[in-house]
Amino acid sequence: MVQNSFEKWMQEEMEQMPPPEVKEKVSRTVLLMDLFAQIVDLYLPRAMDTFVALTGVEDEREVLPEEEENATDSEENESL
């Protein structure tokens, strides 16, 4: 039987593939790293805010112009 080059190439590629155990270990490692990244992304900013609050440093973030306008509008409504 004559094999075309594509069939031969596919057979060579299948022989070079890593065993399923390696694929499973890599998959577990990637899932673990993803979980760790999600935990850090979720909790690290809050932990830093808590640390800053505990040290007594005041929050000196810039107020956006639209937030400043909203604050002014609410103050005017309260005075009426």
C-alpha cells in the first residue's frame, strides 16, 4: 500500500506526541496557576487597602470631574 505524504506526516506526528500523563500534568499545573492568579487578583488589592488603612495613611486619590459634579449636585439638593 502506498502512503501519501500527508498520511506519513500524520503518523510521524502521532508518534512524537507526549503520553497522556504528561498532558494531564500540564493541564493540572495550568489550572493551579490560574486559580492562584484569580485569588491574587481578587484579594491582593483589598489586602493592600487594609494595610494602608492600618498604617493610618489618608487616601489621597484624585477625584474625577464627574464625581466632583455629582457631589456638588447632591449638596445643592440637600440645602433645598
